[in-house]
Amino acid sequence: MKGNTFSRTSNLAALAAATLVSAGVSAAGAADPAVADPNAAIDYSGTVSVLTKFGLQQLSPFFVNAAKAYEKLHPDVTVELIQESDDSVKGKTKALVASNSLPDVYFTWTGSWGENFVRGKRAVDLTPVIGPDTQWGKTLAAAAVSAFQYNDKLYGIPLYLDAKFMGYNRRLFEKAGIGEPATFEDLLAACAALKKSGITPVSFGNKEGWPGVHYAGQLLAYNVSQATLEKDFVPATAEFADPGYVASLQQFKQLVDECSDGAGTNGASYASALQQFSNGKSAMYYQEIIEFDQATAEGALKPADFGFFKLPAPKDAKGDIKAIEGAPEGYMINAASENIPLAIDFMRFVTSAENGKVLSAPPYGQPSATVGGYSADTMNPAVVEGLKVIADSSYLMPWLDTANPPRVAAAWLSGLQALIGGTLSPEEVMQRVKEAAASSK
């Protein structure tokens, strides 16, 4: 194994029909999307390149080990990994798209982010090999696979499930004499009690912009109906007129001001916030379920002291209080790959039940999207319980910065940072989002 500006208007260079056929991909013409052929012969030779989102030291061994195991099975194959972090993968992807050098397999989110690759003819239509009636499709959680559906076709390979929870330090909660809050109002009261006992209530780092989007997304799901949210994700039908938008941003600003370092959070990174929580310097940290193991891997916070709850809904919520912020994350196959069957086969190997159990257990703690891909006996009990909450949720509210088209996503990111900093009001943020949506039509 060897180591090694995204635009929604980017177009894949035309592929010759002969190349498509030899790569195990069928297409009626150069302008048609590449379609995986379930009967294509796999040439177990050459190189398969992979862009992952597992660049963190704790996560990187998963793909390294999977690549080595695959190479051992197929000695004439070399797997080249490009491992990026949650934050750096966006910039890396944009640079690779701009230079028309996407690897054979690349990480993607759901929503508009993934749709960009489909629009640009950069993603292989995997429906024939990963559909619900296929051998591979039956091994994957159907809901996770369908999250990568565009134009009634399936383009993504889900690797793990993800959702946001408020992690908390049980010992610090006991010290302050409080329990898990049942409502948003209870959460604010808990923050006041923690401050009174000399404890930082919530560690929050929003230097990168996207952590704030996650708070806002959960609150929006509570205050705006699912039908309205999904209508507003699409530029052609977007209005962003529901009063629940402004109400959600008012609540978000209240939470930031009363529970965290306020405007100062824009200067702190999400990694530093997680470290502060892990070191016992704060009582809470709003985190993804895939971070549960990281929170207790090092530092003062021990697994026995770690608890979690879903960000609680406000008492007057008019949306869906059973919704949760989250989405599966996965990978696409590059339509320009010279060995698409091999790339698909590698990801079939990565998403096996055996590898899923490794992925789901410590030190990774990434809940596998593979059926039978995790065992409660080997997993962090908190991750197991979190998966139950996800399963019981009525709706997975997608990340705002990937569900919306680029201009709207940028408006959310910059607008929320300005709201935190006190330079824009909730109403002004929504006006910018509306203008971005109008310019995207």
C-alpha cells in the first residue's frame, strides 16, 4: 500500500464508449452517466486510489489495515490512500475536482454535496450492484443506501451511520446537582447551574463554521416541518419563510451566549472543544456518535463518566421532536476510473460484516452501515445506545452545509458565525440565506 474550488458546474471530460465498456461500465453515449455492470470481470491488478475522511491518528489505521488485507488477497493490486480529516477533506476534494484528478474511490456526504458529483457525471450509478435486491445491497442498511439516491438511482456506498448528541460528564453534572435536561429550557437552566458551580457548561469551537451548522440543523428540525425543510433545500422551491427559522436562530444564539464562550467560540477549533471536554474542563460537548470513543480515549473523562442525550427540543416546538441531526456518510466511485470493477470490489471488501465489526468497535467507534456489521459485545455501550436512538428517530435532519447547494451552504456557514459574533441578527442571517437561494435558482 502506498500513501499518497469544488464547483457544481464542473463537468467530467467526455468518456469514449470503448473505454466505458472495457471498464465494466455501460453508457448509451458520452453524455450519459456511467453505470456499474454487475457482470463485469474484475481485473485484480494495478492500482486503486482512495480518498478517505479517516485522516485523524485514531482513525487512519482502519483503511491502512483494510488496504493491506486486500493487497494480501490480491498481490497484484496496490491500494493508494489519501487520508484527510473531517475539515480538510472538503478542500482536498475541491482541489482534486479542479485538477480533474479525483481518485477511483472518494468520500462523500449525502445531500447537495453528493449531488454535485452526480450532476458533473463524476459518479458511477451503482444501482445494478447495490440496489435493495442485489447481493451487496442486501448486506447494507437500506435507509443508509437510499440516502445517496439521486434521480431514483443509487450512487453512494454508505460506510457508517452518524448523528449528533450532547455528550456530558456525569461527574460534573452530579457536582452541580443537575440531571439530563428534558427540554431546551431545561438545558439553559442546567448551563446556569453549571456556571454557578464554576464549570464551563458547553465546550464549543466554531472556527471551521460547520459545528454551528449542526446545532442550527437540530433546532430547525424542531421548529420547522420536514416538508418545509426539504422544500427549502431545493433552490427552485426554496422560500425560507417559515417563522421557525428565525425562532431556531434565536434559540441557537441564546444557547451560545448562555452555555459557551459566546463570540469567542468563532476563534476556537472543533478539535480543541473536544479536547476541553475530554480533559474534564467542560461539562458538555455537542458531538457526533462517531466521536464517542474519541471523547474518552485519552484525558480525564472516563467511559463510566460519559453520558449523552439528544439536544432537547423547546417546549413550543412546532416541528418534529423525534427528528435527529445526522446522516450516513460514505463513498462514490469515480466515473473516470480505469478499473471501476476493482474499485467497487475494494469497497465491497471494506463494507464486509467482518470489517464492519472492526469499524464499529473501539478505537474507531464508527457505527457500521453493514447489516451485522457490529457487535454490542465489542462496542462502546454508549455507541450501542446511541444507535438505538437513531433507529427510533422519525427523521434524520441532514447537515445544512451538505444538504443545501453551495451558495446557500456558504450563507449558512458565514451567517451563523456572524450571528455568534453579534454582527448579524437572526432575521439578517435568514435574509442572506434567502438571497443565496434566489441566486441559486
